[in-house]
Amino acid sequence: MRLTLPLLLLAPALLAAQQPAVPYTPGMVVTTSTRIAPGSYLAPSGDRPALTVRGSDITLDLRGVELVGTADRLRPDTFTGTGVAIDGGSNVVIRGGTIRGYRVGVHATAVRGLRLLDLDASHGYKPRLMSGIEKESLVDWMSFHQNDANEWLAKGSGIYLDGVTGGEIKGVTVRQGLNGLLMTRSDSLRIWNSNFSYNSGLGIGMYRSSHNTVMHNRIDYNVRGYSHGFYNRGQDSAGLLMYEQSCRNVVAYNSVTHSGDGLFIWAGQSTMDTGEGGVNDNLFVGNDFSHAPTNGIENTFSRNVFVDNRVEENWHGVWGGYSYETVFLGNRFARNDEAITIEHGQEIRILGNSFDGDTTAIRLWQNPSEPADWGYPQHRDTRSHDTVILGNRFTDNQVAVQATDSREIRIAGNTFRNVDTLTKTKGDTTGWVFVPSATGRPAPVPIPPAYRVMPLRGGIHAMIPDGARRGRETIIVDEWGPYDWQEPKLWPVGRSDAVPQRLRVLGPAGSWRVVGLQGVVSLSAESGRVGDTLTVVPTGGREDDWSVMLEYVGPKPIVNRWGEPVPANQPVQFGWTRFEPKIDWHLTFTPAPEVPFDSAARPVAAMDTTRLDLTWYRPPRPEIPQADVRTTARATVTLAPGRYLIRTIADDAVWVSIDGRVVLEDPIPGESRVKEVEWTATGTHEFVVQHWQKGGWYELRLDIERVR
């Protein structure tokens, strides 16, 4: 029987479906089309992947299969190894399966024609975050700037593609990990109808990856470094990150909301050094880049086109530092602090957009000087010049257009309603042209055919439905990343040290009741519904040592953040604990150019604090040295007898002594690091913490936690 070409392409999948299922065996290597027998397999990965696919024209059918890297779901910061490795070959299909509990769920290398279909690589590795409600920690900041030596691989991800050409990723889910999909040197893939949400790093990350199509995906709530009402740092988390010469990709009809940045584009170190290249000629159509703590769109040192995107309630709708020849056409900006802000931009086109309720709609400027160690401005024209602002609609803005030292700005055919200040200029604005709309309507700006993208047949509607939960106030980040609203949770309305404390009952619809109290004198209610606010009054003297435990029952099944299913009407306990021993610290600051410290050196400054948690780049007092300084913190600490965890976060080095004995040390200078040790308290103890700041950022923090 002769097979036609379409049947030949389907042959591996047909063969896999016809074959009898085989049981999974640890470390198995698949070289022909195979169907694994359904079931949940504890499959730890040591020095080799739990399962390897090697060869061409292979379909691995994992429908009904769960590969689990570890039985300990509750410590995702300890997950290691790889679930499924795809080692070269062509025309490889992975169909279905749940892969969780690994550092990397699926790792594909040097594959031509890869299809990942309907698999779930959620609940993989992610670090414990150290930023709190009121204050961030520097240790949580990430960097994705280098990946030529596969540095990203060590970070962990649900899916990691290296050197993959052609194929598709469809119906894939990666949630509640660090990174969803990471791609390096991977081209010509279609990524669609997938869900990369609620990760604490990136939804999708691309490095030297071009000619890909990313459409109809949910890429929401990939975020860290945000506490509503306290700080909005993002810490380089993003929904979609595109770095280092990732060019000519099409990104359309995706929901990329509530992430550190919605879209984060950086040209790459090679461009920074030479001025050549960039993350260029990508087309972004019909996406939602809203509710980012920092930037809905960050487009730096690059040239791209943005058409018909929704960009609402970000700090910056667009941060376009050093962008050039970039087009913003027909986008809808609303309620951003600054809708489009561009420093050192050239030949920018802002056409046919709406700006509704943005504080400043457009801000353009250049700085008096540029960093001397950048190669980019030594090779490129980096003056701010030649911006066209045509056919836009400005409504309810404080400032429509603000420009500083930006030349050849042409503003024409725009309309302004309830705008306090139409234009605000400073410095050299030679060539400024302002022509009001002659008709009272924005000048028409058609969308060229080259900027149009048709939805894919069968593509899902990925956007958040009208009336559904959205807005930055819905971003809640705790020690394990973004909360996904799929399980009950107690969370403070404001500060975590408020007395009385008001706690919101969050989660899916259901009821709650109190099942446990410690150190609490009164509650505003003993039971209620999800959505309530509970007021807690601690017992006098225990304002920093109390807990509330509730029990939730809901009418629908839920999945908790560890990936465990909970049937409808099954009780689930959840609560809030505050344990923050009141400690009076006395700190001295002494010049210290080297270690070991000079015992004869005298302090130059002193301060007192009840919380040893200090972070700065410039010291808070002029007498404290910015570098080469020793901090000595002393306190008498009284704790109930028992086991405790002592944790430090330090940049640069730290030593902790209790009752004259060193119990923890991290003596090597470097960026902020976490160090922990368990210790037994017997009552009252003398603590001495010594910290050495060599230079740069300063961070010193000490936590004391009960060992559970």
C-alpha cells in the first residue's frame, strides 16, 4: 500500500497509537514510537533524565502518564534533574503527559520538526522568594542577559529548547514554576493555544530565536518583586522576554498581563558592545500588555512594530530606551503613569493610538551624558530626534506630550479632550512642529497589509474575559511566587505588622470557619464566605507572635499550588501566622578595608533598629562609608526554648555569633546570598552580627523562624 505525503507525516503518531502500552522504567531511552502505560510514576532524575527520546520519526505517547521527580511537593526549591530529554533527531512528537517535580520538565536539543502537544509541565523548580510585603530583597533579582553557554538551563524551566528548528508547541501548560518556556537558538516554531502563567520568572523567554510565531497564548501573572501599595520592582520577571538578536517573530492575540514586564526586549550584549543588530523587525499585533508593575512593553536598543495592542495600568505603557525606527500604530493606552516614554529614540512613529487617562501620554528626552563604558553610543546616533505623532486621540491626561532636548518632533492631526497640558518642552527642541486637527477628529491612519496578522484557524480567545478579575491589586506574590487564586488564602489588607490586623479571605467561591487560634484575643467573625475581610486582635504582648487557622469548603474541585487535586466539599485548612520577635538592635559602622578586621579601628556612626533588614546603594547617613565598612549589630534576644532557623541575606559578607560562638558565616564577598542554619534556643541569648560591605549595593538582613 502506498502512503500519500500527509499519511507519511502522520505515520509515527498512527504507529504509536496502534502499539501496546509499555510500562515506564527508570531512565528509559525511547528510540522508536512508543506509548507508555498510563499511571503515575515516581521517576527521580539523577545524572540522567527520567526518560530520553533519541532518534527520528518518533512519537512518544504520554497520555494518562504522570512523571514525578520527587515525592516532596512542598519544596520546589530543591527540585533537580530533567523529566524528558529529546536528544537530536527530526520529526519528534511528544503527545500528552504530566511532568512535574524537576528542574527542567522537557529539554530538547538539536531537533528538526519538534511537536509538543497537550502536555503539562507545571509545578517544576522555583526558588523561595525573600521579598516581603513591605520591602523587597535584592536576592530575588534575576538576570537573563547571558545565555550563549546555556546559562539559562541552570535556572530551570518547564520546557527548554536549544537549537530546535521547526514544529509546534500547542495546548501546553506550564504554571507554578520559575520559567515556562525558554528558547535559545530556536527558529520557525509555532507556539499557540498554550498557557504559561503564574510563574515567578518568565512565561516565555527567547534568546537568539527568530522566525517564530507566538499566538493565542495565555501568558499572565509571571511576576515577582511586586507588593501592591508598597513597591513595584518586577525584578526582571516578564510575560514574554526577547533577548539577543531574536528577530522577525510574529506575536499576536496573546494575553500577556500582570507580569513584571509584559514584554521585555533587550538587544543583547553584542549590540551593546558594537552598536550592530538588535531584537529587530518583530511584529506585535492584538496582544494585551496590561497591569505590569513596571512596563507593559519594554523595547530597548531595537526596531519593532506594535499594532492594535491593549496597554493599560502599567507604570510605563512603553519604555522604549534607545529604540529606533519603531512604530506604534492603533494601540489603546489607558491609565498608565506614562503611556509611551522613550529616551534617546530616533525616527519613532506614534500613529492612530488612543491615550485615555494616562498621567503623561508621551514623554521623549535625552540625557546630558551617556555611560562611558557602553560601546553602543560610540557607534550609533543616539540623539533624541525625528518623532512623528499623528492621528492620536488624547483624553483625560495631565500632559499629552513632554519633550526634553528632543529635536524634529512633528505633532499633527491629533485630538485633545480634558487634557491639562497639551505640550511641555525643555531644552533644545529645534524643529518642533505642532498642527492641530483641522476637522476635530484624529487624522486617519490606515494599517498597512504588512502589519496585519490573521488569527489562526482553531486559535483560542486567550484574553481575560470582560468582568473577570484583573488589575494590579490582584497580583499577590508570596514566598513561592504569584498566587493563582485557585485555592483559599489569607492575606493582609495593608501592612503585615498592623494591629489590629485585617486579613482578606481570598480564593474560589466557598465558605470558611475558624479552626485554630494562638495568641489572639478577638476576631471579627468565626465563619463566613470567601471575599470577607477578617479583623484579628492579638493578645496583649503577643502582637508579633500569633496565628489564625481557617478551614475552607467549596462546591467545586480545586488544585492547590503544589499540584494536588482537592475534591469538591473536602475541607482545606489555610491560615496566617505572624512571628517576628521584637529585638532591639544597636548597630555601629566602622571603616574596614579588609578582612580580618582591624580591632583598633573606631566606629564612625551608630544607629538603632528593631528589625535587622537594611538595604541601600547610598548610605542613609553621610558619615556611613559607602564601601569598605564593617557593620556590627548587637542584641539581647529572648526566645521560647526550641528549634529555630537563623537566616541571613547579605551583600557582601556576614558572620553571626550567638553567646560568643559563630553559628553562621558567609565570608566570601559577592551579591546578595541566603545562608541558613538551625539552632536551639534555651531562653535569653546574646547575638552579634558582623557584616562587611566591600562596595556597590548594601544588604544585611537576619530572620529568625520557628522550625516546624
